[in-house]
Amino acid sequence: MSARDTCIKVLIVGSPLIREWLVRLLAAQAGVEVAGEAPNGDEGARLAFLLRPDLIIMAIEMPARKGLEAIEAIMQRNPTPILVLTSYSDAGLAYEAISRGALEVIVKPKPDLAQCRQFVRKIKLLAGVSVIRHIKGSKPAWKNVASGKEATGVWTKVVAIASSLGGANVLETIFSRLPAGFPAPIVVAQHISAGFAEALADWLNHKTPLTVKVASGADVLTPGSVFIAPPEYNIEVDAAGKLTLAPCPAGHIYHPSCDRLLTSVACAYRERAVGIILTGMGQDGVAGMAAIKAAGGVTIAQNEQTSLIYNMPRLVIERGLADFVVAAADISTTLTSVVSG
């Protein structure tokens, strides 16, 4: 087999400026080949069918609805891994792209070596992901219906979730299936780009009867509420339920730190801590899950079959740290049982 046969074939969809930048970047990468370019969503969907690329990189800043419709058409007709590039101003639309079948959303990397390397690494990871035909009916647009937040503020358990690449879709699946009266607070460390936390929280808030918000240093845990850590800050929880934010150290690839969140919950709540680790690359969260396990808490890991990137849950499972290994669609049921028990 020739080197060319092993190349990752990439289709680029977006403006001339975006396409030019990506072609120039990818031309310097061994094992990556630009198979085609498209100026808009319609042409992108057509070329996806003709070229059968390994990965599509799509800029959502083209006419937004056309981009979303193209993602939906591709995932229904010719399922292909799709990585969406967007700007902060289009972050809300970007999460709608995930609902339509895109695998991941990122801000266009800055032209520095570290960010470009990380971007290329994601391309190679996502190109190897197996995707299925995506036919998804609309979910109810949940408003802030009655939830555990009107309870007395006393809870028996605290839930901490570690999530990385591909995790936004899993969070939607979990939260949309939790009951309105869910009796525990939830804190999430999701690896996302700076500036995207508000859009993620807003998107999730419309998918669940729980209340979802970006965490601040003034917040105190309340049942039925979900707190998303800002990506610029590491988040910890103390025994009084107060959230503390600290700036992420410069140079850390994965932020906010899943380990910092999980370990703080283990220390503060011991056997009342519940840790969940979802899809993602790297090993952030593994030490935190070990801390919860050692403290007598309950640990849940997403299974291999439903993980976009299996590395984070795999390490937890292989080290015997997972009390439950569960498909994404079943995590909410397991979590409700654990918290209510």
C-alpha cells in the first residue's frame, strides 16, 4: 500500500479565505490530503457524496442555515465525520450543528505552532471515527419548568462530570433524559474553546428540564441545577457547596481541569460524591475518578461503543475505577438510580 493510500482525505467547505488557510496548513501535514473544496453547504453536500472524504471541515460562518442543512443532508445520505469551525459570534449555531450530526466544534486556531498542532491532531482523530446515519427528530424545547431547585437546598449527593472531545452531544443526551425533580447538583468540566461556555450552557438549557448555567465564583450548589465550568478557569467545590474558580495555568492543553473538579468533590463529599467520565482524548479526569473511588463515592464511565474518543473512559475502566460502564443513552437512568438510592 502506498503512502498516498493511507492519507486522510479532507473536504473543506467555507469561504475562500478559510479554504486558502486550511489548504496551506494541511499541505504541510504528512498523511493528510485535501480531496476537495466547496464554497457553500450545497456544494459541500454534493462533493461529500462524490468524493467520500474521511473528514469534512466546515466553516459555519457561511450562510448559517445552509451550513446546518448541509450537515443534516450529509449525515442522512452519506454519514461522514464533520468538524465545524466557527467564531464566537456563531457559537450558538455551532451547537445546533452538533444536534444535526457534526462531531465537534472549535474556533479557528490562531496561527501559532501549538494550536495548529492540536488542530491537526483533532483532524487525525476525528477522521478515524465511525459515524452512523443521523436521522434525529426534534426534541422538546424545555423551558425552566419545575425542578429540584425549589427544594430546601439539602442534597445527599453531588455529581461531577468530566467530558472532552465529543462530549457536548453526550451531555445533551444525559440532561435531556433526567427528570425535572432530579435531587442533586451537577458540575461539569467540559474541554471547550474559551468563549464557548455561554453558548453551550444556553444550548443545553433548552434541552433539559434542569437549570443549566455557566458557573461563577458566587454560585452555591443547588439540587436540579447544572453548572458548566468556564474553560478559562479550573473549578472546585467545597463542603459548603460553594464553587471556586481559579485561572487555568498557561500552557495547559486540556482546560478546565477535570481532575481538579473531581478531586475536590471527592475530598468534600467522600461517599456522597458521584463521578462520571465521558468521551475524550488524553487522561484528564482519570486521577479525579480514582480519588472519588478511593473516597467511597460512585463512579460511572461511558462505554466504548458510544464514545467518540474512548481514551478517557478506557483508562478509568482498565484501571478498575468504574463502578458502572454505561452507554451514553443509559447514563441518565444509572445516574438517577445512584443519586436516588
